[in-house]
Amino acid sequence: MLSSVCNKPDFFSCFDCDFNSVAKSLWECFPKEMMIVRVTERNHYIIEEIKHLQPAEFSNHLISVGKPFRNLLPSPLAEELIVNCTRCVKGGVPVNFEVAGGCFNTGGNQRSFRLLLFPIMHQPGVVSHLLCIVLNSDMTSMTQIATYSEQEVERRVIERTAELVATNLHLTYLATHDGLTQTYNRRHLLDLANTEFKRAARYGLSLCVMMLDIDHFKTINDEQGHAAGDHMLKTLAHAMRSTVRDWDLVGRYGGDEFIIILPETDIQGAQVIAERLSNTLQSARLSVSIGIATLELNDRCIDDLINRADHLLLNAKRNGRNRIECTSYALTA
Ligand SMILES: Nc1nc2c(ncn2[C@@H]2O[C@H](COP(=O)(O)OP(=O)(O)OP(=O)(O)O)[C@@H](O)[C@H]2O)c(=O)[nH]1
């Protein structure tokens, strides 16, 4: 086989690294004579693919797919070629060198040229193939390749960084949100709530904690099934988020119990929000009991407010459900 133009992605994609990506782009897009050379276990080099060759220069039985790469040049240039291949394999970096006054091993045509060897890795630090590009001796081609390679690496780095940022954001979201309702999960809610507590205590701001629980949720699950129950939890979450302000914190405390942290909100303001929420939910035929606690002078941490809100929620349940209970007095929804 004397001539072949092929794109073999498996050379390049077996291990995802920037060199492989650059080598792949060069192989696919660069209009140069190129070869892919396989590095064997004993550090022999075998031609595996040939692209854009000049048949006049290569058309001999020594240079073709499956033949040793060293056949490309006559001795002693062949030895120099192998030394440079080994440098590329060991260093894992591109190597370029001038074949001064050399000729391809066609038994004739003298031609000065440069060879650029580009490592292709199949795992970190292990070079399995070399991309060999034949360049005219002038530096224009080298500069083109260098510029192209730099731009390609830069493009890949930007692409990778964007991918990493997106993945990190997604992972952070998963780690901080409840999968069913997309509200904050308990741990993250408590972290944020603690920060709000410290801020309110430090600057003397008002702060309310609202705890709510769906009435007779077990019966809904038992009678209508868990899918209906799940749907109800999502409806509640949506209603909570659209009732409160953007900077209020909505989180799932566990099961059908939710907490809303209302920074810079006094007890009257919290009651108004609770009533609005209750009314919205009633139109969705959903009833909830709500307990609201407000920051007091002796409070030491957010748990003090949460415990009071929990206690008030229990009172709302005991007093008949579908109710809002606050620190000072009770409201019937
Ligand atoms: N569908 C669904 N059900 C859940 C989920 N998490 C917890 N539950 C159920 O929620 C119910 C919680 O019921 P409780 O709050 O203890 O009691 P209740 O029936 O709501 O009664 P009251 O709160 O006293 O009105 C249990 O049946 C749980 O199995 C969930 O993610 N999806």
C-alpha cells in the first residue's frame, strides 16, 4: 500500500489529552505529508498510516504501511531518525529536526527537509504512536505548525475549563439541593440559615423561621399513591418559591416538612407570607400547618429558632391543622 488518506480517530481518542487533540487536528486538517508510526514494545517504530504522500518520492517497497520507520532514510540518517523518535517517546513532547541534505530512501531524489514528531499517548505518559509530519526545510511550515498547535492547545484548555466549571456547578447543585423538590437540602439550608442568624444577631436585624408540614400527607400517599404524594411535594415547593422573595431560603427539612428562612422579616411580615402561601395552596387543594418563630434576644444559634418553630408547628397540628401558629398568638388560615 503506497498511498492512503485516512482519519483513524482511535489513534487519538484512546486517551484524552491535549497532545492527542492537537495531533488529531493536524492529521485531519493539515495538508502535509504525514505518517502515523506505531511504537512497539521493544521501541521499534512501524509505519501504520501514510497521508498526502508524493508517490514519486515514496514509491518503493521500503516505505509503506507495515514497514520499519527507519527505512524512510538511508544510514546514517536513519539512526538519527530513531534517536529523535526515542527522544519524543521518552520526553512525551514534540521533537523537530532537520534532515540536512537528506533524501527519502527511494534510491535517488535529494531533498532537504525537516521532520516534526508529535507524541500520541494512550495513557498518561505512555506514547503509543508518533505523528510524523514532513516539512520543507524553510521555517514557514514550522511556524505555521507551532502557531496552529498553540492555538489548538489554547482552544482545548478553554474548552476543558468551561466543561470543568459546568461540571462543578452541576455537582455543587446536586450536593446542595433536594432531588425531588429542587429546594435546598437540609444540610445546605442549615449552613445558609446559620449565616443569616449570625448576620441578624450581629446587626440587630429581624429574622423569622417558618416551618411547615402537609396535613395528612400519609393518607394522601396511602390513598392516591406515592407518585401523587411526590407531585404534591413539588407543588408545595413551587408555591413556596413563588410566594417568598428571591433572597428568602426555602429548604426541605425532611419528608413533608419544609423550612423557610425569612431574613430581615418581622413576625407580622412572616404571617402575611404564611397566609398568602396557605391561600395559594388551598386553591391547589393542599392544606399545611405552619409554625413561625422570630429571633429573640436570648437566641444563641439558628437551632433555637428552628426548635421553637417546630414546637409551634406541633401546636398547629394539635389545634386542628390548616393553621398558622406564631410566637405570640395563633391565626386560623
Ligand atoms: N410521596 C412521598 N412521600 C414521602 C416522602 N418523604 C416522606 N414521605 C411520607 O410522608 C409522610 C409523612 O407523614 P407525617 O408528616 O408523619 O404525617 P401526616 O400524614 O402528614 O400527618 P400530619 O402531619 O399529622 O398531618 C409519610 O407517609 C412518609 O412516608 C417523599 O419524598 N415522597
